[in-house]
Amino acid sequence: MVYSTLLVEKKDNIALVTFNRPDKLNTLNTQLFLDLRDLMAEFRADLETRVVIFTGAGRAFSGGFDFRVEALTEHVTQKDLPNERIWQLFSLDLMSAIENLEQITIAAINGFCIGGGLCIAMNCDFRIAADDAKMGVPETNLGMFLSWGATPRFVALLGPAKAKEIIMTGDHIDAHEAYRIGMVNRVVPLNQLLPTSYQLANKIMAKGPLAIRICKKQVNAASVARMSPLYLFESELWERNQISPDIQEGIKAALEKRPPQYKPDAGVPKFDISQ
């Protein structure tokens, strides 16, 4: 199958999937998500491919969700809450599909790996970063919270305190700091990124296929045991977040290229409890 936003090359039981919107830093738009959904279904029925490597064309793995000016303007002026909730459920299902592929997955992180792009990488079994990589989640800068089921995965990988720091500050970290805190498995020069990823893939494929699949499922079951409760209500939290003045101010500030000016407890009903 040919995809409009992805390049897929299969050879010797390894699939290389390249996000192919280089002029937009491989930001995630609706079409890319639909292509990923269809690709996950293709891999589900693929008995030949044993390892999937994800990377990005050009100078980014992925710049995250497509927050271009026109997209932000539309977000401010057109609210459709049922669609926001359905989008979240779709995204949760897609992230789970990536995480639970029968194949082993490797994120070969080049350049920027931001927001939703980092969520995809965190759902892979391994992350190898080029030494020029920059990672972070900017959602709180826009008055949003980290969604797509990413929070428990951050906690499982980094621990609660470091997960809170990365998520709440919105700061970018470089590849070496990401390695230090356990976010990535290795850091290599950019020209060694794909060779190192293929080397790891071949090492894993030398092991028993059934044993590898079982190992993956055992670790996933242990590490995201806290995922199910959040999955049930995260889309409702997102729907609530969308009507908050926080997100309106965050997006307007981004459009106007100024720091946001948030008000404490904005949009929270005030009740008189004096009587």
C-alpha cells in the first residue's frame, strides 16, 4: 500500500517507516494519523516483518501536532467538543496499536522529537537518538495537558518526579540528557543513526521469534499496568480542557508570539458557601 505521508520500505524482515512531511518538520496532521492507523493494520497481518524502525525525513523525527497558524486559528474559532473527544479516543487507540504491535519497534530519533512525535517514540520498544536530537512536550505552554495516553508511559520510563518535570515545564532536553534520565537507549552520531538501528534490529532477530514476542508482551503488561484507569476518562478530561479559558489564552498567545497570561482558576464556577 502507498501512503501519502509515510514512506515504507520492507527488506530482510525489517520495515523502515519514514514520516514524510519534511517541509512541515513531519508534524502530525489528520492524514498522517489515518496513514499510521492503516499501516498498523497492515503490520498486524504481516507475518514476515519482525522489526519496524520509525524515523523522520529531513531535520526532524516529528515536530508534534500540526500547530500551524491557520490550524491554531481554526482551533480557537471552531469548537466541536464531540469531535475533540472522538479525536482523543482515536489517538489513544492509535498509540496503543503502535505499542502493541507484534513486531519489535525502534524509534530512530533525528532532530526535533516534540509533543505527539515524542508520544509515538515513547510507544516504541527502543529509542535511539542522534546526537542532534531535541525532545520535549510543549502542551502546557498552550494551556493543554499531555494526552494520547502518554503520561503513564512517561511515568513508567522516567519515574513520577522526572515525568512531572518534563511534562509541566515544557522544556526541551537534548539527546545526552534524554539518555541520562532513561528516555532513550542510546545516543549516536547522526550518520550512525540508521546503521545502529538496523544493528539492533538484526541482533534481536537472531533470537527466537516467539520468545521475543512474549518478552515484549510481558514487559508491556508490567510497565503500563496503571494505564487502564486513565484510558477510561482521559478523553473526557480533554473535552473539559477544550472549554477552559486557559487553552484559549495559550493558543492566542502562541498566535501573537507573546507569553500567555493565565488567570488562577479561570473558568471554575464560584460558589457562595458563606450561608
